[in-house]
Amino acid sequence: MLRTETRSFQIGHLTMGGNNHVIIQSMCNTKTKDVEATVKQIHELEKAGCEMVRVAIFDKEDASAIADIKKQIHIPLIADIHFDYRLALLAIENGIDKIRINPGNIGSMDKVKAVVEACKQHHIPIRIGVNGGSLEKDILEKYGKPTAQGMIESAKKHVDILESLDFHDYAISLKSSNTLLTIEAYTLASQTFDCPLHIGVTEAGTKLGGTIKSSLGIGTLLYQGIGNTIRVSLSADPVEEIKVAKTLLKELELIDHVPTLVSCPTCGRIQYDLIPVANEIEDFLNTIHADITVAIMGCAVNGPGEAKHADIGIAGGVKEGLLIKKGEVIKKVKQEDMVQVLKDEILKMIEKQ
């Protein structure tokens, strides 16, 4: 897939932008000062496939906790800061890898300079985060409502400040809870800026609704070659965000170390309870980092043929099912043993890869 060319910079051990892969990120919903809870959640995110993670910095305790958190995690840590430049300086002092702050919102130019100089000294990139729901008053008055052009204008204000201070390691996000506005804003941004873009639909909603909106918004942009890092925003366990992000990237063939599950929608021919089986296998596959396609089929009549594109799968029947590899029936399996046999065979296949 053709990707939009951008500048690049380092975030910890990762390189964002250029021709590098699309980075999956999420945000903790713990109190950052609660180091134990925050580290626990980050470990869960790491296991799920998260590549960098953001934490909210509300006060000095949060900023001071960064050093302890960093010692216990394995992915870059991002500080989300609003208005108070002193929290940015304290986060940088404690070893943060990147900060999200809008330079136009932190007061005098002296305060902005202090943050930028600290970022330069420690090689810390900045994300400018524009939100359609909180545009500047003058921009809203000019356009009458949140628009893509208004969001670009807002971003330019912050970009101009950083550029005037000879700071170039920045990314931009232009998020809205309106999916079509989000797509329009990022499309325009890709034509306006040459920096990496952090893409996502903000306040997307619950697990179901947010997944649909994020898939439409993020998926459309990625298909156009736009975006260098993604965050799927869900009112759910942050681990769910990673599952959606990985599936999106896999379906767009932007990553290849994620399993694919194919499962039958079921009909009147089905003779076993397929849905819980499919859910259990999906949970199992979420713990695996490998390019493998697994099929869960409803009946032994059509199952083998319909699953021929899968590496491995099962098709259920009365009291027993069929274990299938590449469309060929390998053996019959008792219905109560199907799930475990399939898991064992998946692990064997991965070991041989």
C-alpha cells in the first residue's frame, strides 16, 4: 500500500514517520500517580501488542511518577499535558519519551521556549493535539462550527510557534467525534503538513459503536496512505483498543504478525454451539503474534470447502467435528475436545513457522 511520505523522528526505541510501520498506541485510564496500577495496565497493553502508551499528567505527583513507571515498562511513555508548562518540564526531567501539549495554550513565549529547549536537550518529540470540540473562539467565530479548515488553521498556529523556535520533531492530530469531519481534516492535513500524523476518532464511544466509528475513520485514512500512529478510542478496557487496532492494520495488510479468525455466521444446519467456541478461539488468538488464519465453521458438509483458504480450522457436527488444514480433513475430533485440539494444533503450526 502506498504511504504518504513524512518526516520522521525517534520516540524511545521507535521511529515514527517516513516509511516506518504504523505504530499502535493507547492511553491508560489509571491515575498516573498510582504507579502499581499504571504499570499493571501498561503490562497488559504490552502483552496485547501496544507499542507506545500515553498517561495523563494532572499534577506534580503524576509527573514525578514517570521515573518509577519507566523503570518497569518496555514501551515508550507519552505524557498528556494541558496548559501547565511546569508539568511538561517535570515530565521531561523524569524521563518521558514524548509529550502531548499545545504550545499556543501554555502561556507566554518564555514558557513555550522553556519546554521546547528541554525537549531539544533530551530529544523529546511533541504532539500537537487539535480537537474539533475545543477549537479556539476566533476560529469557531470565523467558520461558525468545527470544520476541517478550522482545525488545520488551529494546528498551523501551534506549528508556527514550534517552527519559529527551530523545533521540528512534532506530530499532529486533528480529532473529532464526527467521523466524516475527522477524515476530511486528516486528508487536508496530509496535503498541508509534512510531519507524522497521529490519527484517531476521539470520544468514539463504547466498544461496539467506537469500534465501528474508528474502523470507518482510521481505516479510510490508512487505506489512503495517511497516518503514522493510531489510537482507537473506546469507552472500554484499553486492551480492547489494541485488539481493534491490530485487526484494522492486519486487514489493510500493514502488519502480518496478527492471526486472522474466520467464523461461520451460523444457520439452521448448525449442530453445535459455535459462538462460544469462536469467542474462546478469538481470545486465544489475541495472545499470539503470528501470521495464521484460523476457521471456525458451522457444519461438516460445507465447512472444509469454505475453510480451504485457512491454515487450520474446525467444522462441527453431531457429537464430533472435523479438524481441517488448508481445506483437507485431517481427522475427526470429539465435540468436547475440538477447542483444545485446535489450540494445540495452532501452537504446533506456529512453532514450525
